[in-house]
Amino acid sequence: MPDTTALTPAKKKTCFVVGPIGSEHSESRIHADWLLEMIIQPVFEQHFEAFEVIRSDTITQPGMIDAQMIGHLLDADLVIADMSERNPNAFYEMGIRHMTSRPIIHMFLKGTEIPFDVAPYRAIDFSRIHPSDIRKAQARLKEAVEAVQHPDYKVENPVTRARGVQKLADDATPGMQVLIQQIADLSTRMHRIEGTEDHSYGNVRRSLADRPVFQSRTPDFVYRVIFSANYASPERFRIFEEQARTTISAIFMTGGANVLFVPRDDVVDIAFYEPMDAEPRVRFREYLKSQRGVLEVTTPEHAKRT
């Protein structure tokens, strides 16, 4: 019998693409198709023929789509995650992939505010404005794919980092545990020192410089709300502000138009630009202290009308 082994095509590796997709003809779908067809597919067709590029909406095998998606997230040789639009499903899918400690490449449309817990990790930004933007994104994606295929490549993401810290703590000798604790304490102190500088009352004023209504005004008083680092995020700060403004309306009997929220890192400064009685202030401070993730509520030095 003739040897047909040589005629059998080699099984291709899988590159699974996740991100906002949306309904047909929606802006999200146009964005997703643009990224796939103008950046991702050309790079793999020209440089990585051993890969098959699959996006969740192009899965053709019979069966439940959710189960197939999770299967690809767990088993694909590579995942490309588009963080544009801060799509909740995309971040859920990223979390599943992070748990596998297998290669993932993060991408996002320029101008997207990246969540703090993934911001420290390398990601490829891209733009749809100029033709040269496509070439730049393609080149960076090619470099990233080459990097994750290198034998010495080590996956780094929030999960692998947490596992590494835990393993270090588990395996540490008593002497090393003391050193780890000292390093952690020093890190906390440095963070607070930097926070004092970055969030000083003067900097609160400077951060308002581009808001004409506040340019020449001094807050009547300011509350500084310090959150735990693992809780702070732009989305949680947005929800916190919405709920706090509702409480301000109830306690101070004001619409909150003269109250400014200034979030930065793990701190939110709440500046009041109208006089408030002492008793409502105390009630509002107690409310702030009771909120999830809040470590401390303080009044910045010199935050009094002079």
C-alpha cells in the first residue's frame, strides 16, 4: 500500500481571538472585524502559517458555543485578547486564560482606559486613524507572537504573579519570611509617601486647573478616601461616586453640583465647594468609612478655607 503519511497535512496550532464583537453592522462588530481582518489575519497569513486564527463567532463545530469557547481558552496555543471597550465578557475570558498560565497577547484601541490590574503587563495598542497605524500594529503583533513562541518565554499576568508571590511565601524559611515582611512593609510605606506627594492638597488644586469653574476657587473642605490596592479600579470608582453623590443629596440636601471627585491610583479626593454643617459632615464621613474596600478616610492637611 502507498505511504500516505506524507500527504496528511500537519495539524495547525490555534490562535483564538476574544474581545468585543457585538451584533452584525454594530460599531463593535466593525471594530472587531477591522482588528481581525486588517491586523491579526495578515500577520498570521504572512508569518505564522502553522496557526489557524479563530474568533468565537467563527466557530463552526457543532455543540454549545460557551463550552467550545472555554475549551479554546484553555487549550489554544495562543490567545489574543482585545481589551477595547472594556467589554466584561472579554475580561472574563481573559481571566480564564490567565488561570492556564499559557501565552496570551493583550491588545487595545488607543484611548482605552486599561484596568489597573492588567495595566502593568505589556499590551499592543493600535489605531484606526492612519494607514501607517496598521503597519505599526502588524509589526508589533509579529514581534509579540515570535516572543511567546521562544523556548525561554515565561508567561506573566496577574494570576502567575500572585501564584509566584504565594509560592515564595510558602517555601520561605523563617529568616526569608521576616525579610519578605520587611519588604512588604517598606513597599507600603513608600506607597504612602508617594501617595502623600501625588495626592497632596496642592495637587488636588492643580488637577482642577483644566476645569474653569474651579480654577479660582478653594474647596470649603476635602475628604480623602483611601482604598485597598486590590479594590481600586476606574469602574469601581465610578460606581462609588454615583452612590456617594446620592448620599450627599440625602445628607446635605444638595444636588452635589458643587462637589468634585478626583480619583487617582487608590485614592479619591472629594472636594466640597460650598459650606456644610458639622453634623452632616460627620454622617457623610461615617458613610464613607463603611464602604467596601475603604481603608481610611482623612482630611488632607491645609484643606480648610483660608
